[in-house]
Amino acid sequence: MRAALLEALSKEGVFDFRFIGAGDAIPADCERVLAFGGDGTMLDAAVRCARADVPLLGVNLGNLGFLTQFDAGVTAGELSSALRSGETVRRMLISCKTDEAEFFALNDIVVKSASTRPVSTELYVDGRFADAYRSDGVIVATPTGSTAYSLSAGGPVLAPELSALVVNAVCPHTLHARPLVVGADSKVEIKVIGGGEAQLVVDGTAAADLAADDSVSVQRASVSAPFIKAGRVNFYERLLDKMNRWGSAMSAEVNV
């Protein structure tokens, strides 16, 4: 399908396509990035496009495809129209810093237990103590990421244009812990205070090992991810369609 679409687009004589591998830099003269894959592909591409300030358009070849603008049935004409004249919209990224490195994420960062034992953490917002958890981990999610891991952990759905972050403990061993929504310009700090080894996961990828007294700070990144807006389906229609379809598909797969 990808080859057929690219061939059809190339015949228009308008586009000059170049393949960008996983470890390749986005060329300086690149005007658009067309990504084929699932949400994992889009997460990686979005951060790279944000750094290069190049708009991104995605075609779903994976399972859920919540971050892609088109599903596998897209036509070459629809892609051509979006690439040539689609409006660019921006989505917030978060910057996550440890003592040794900085990472960008479109969806979320998670400080999680690296073993079967819960991890003990403290949460600070703008330098002030906000809560403490003994849990499987703590998620800090963007509005885009509020429909991902945080949603599965019982967090709220935020509209993508909101300027906010969700802080959500995973399976907390307490009766009081609830998801917390803070302003996007807040600085969120998660400090590991005990419970064994912990791990930092950035957009689903293990990024660093954490030990007791290590901390991770999270805040709005200095760059944002430019996406090409395509189609007329609004966020809420897409949310219902994708989430209901995903549940049905998984149920059918289990029952086969």
C-alpha cells in the first residue's frame, strides 16, 4: 500500500520524496514528513519533526492509529490534498530532565517500578509538595497523551488544545490518590524515595534507570509538534470511533 501511494503521488510531478530512516536527520530542505506506521512511529516522528519544525502527516499501518491523520484506506488524492494545502496545528511536547539527560515526549513520561515491588515517590508542583504515592508508577501526560496510558490508568481525557498536564499514579496503594490536572506551565517533579529500583519511560521507551533520591522534572517543552490537519472528523468522534473499535477488535481476537 505504501509503495502504491508513493508511486501515485510521484506521478503528479509535485512531490520529491526522500526516505528518512529511524536514525537519520530530517533534511534541512524538507517541507513535509509523511509517516507510515502506527502510534509508535508517530511518537518518534513527532518529536523529530518538532526539533526540525517540519509538519507531519501520518497514515496508519498499525493497530489503533490514534495519532495518525489517515487510516489504511486513504487515497492518493486525499494525501496529495493534505500535503499541499493542509492546515498546520501544533501539539504540546513535554521536556523531561534527569541529572544526566533531557528527553522530549508527545504523550507521556512514566516513573515506574523496575521490579514487581511498588515504588515510593513524592510529587512536587512548582517546588511545593503535592502528594506522595506508593504505586506501580506515576504518569505525567500531555493532552495528547491523556488518551494513552493515563486513560488506561483511570485518568481524564483532555482535549488536545488544552494547556494542561495530567499527573496520574498507577495502581496506588492508597484510598485517596486521584489524577491531578495542573497548568501546562507548571514544573512537575517526581522524586524516588524508596521501594527499590525505578525506571524512567519516555513515550513508551525505557530511557533511564533511577535510584532512591533521584528525581525527574517535567514541564512544557520549548518546541511543539506540528501536525498537518486533515479530514473533517473532530476529536470526539475520533475518540469514540478509535476506542470503541479497539475494544471490539481486541474482544473478537480473544474469542477466536
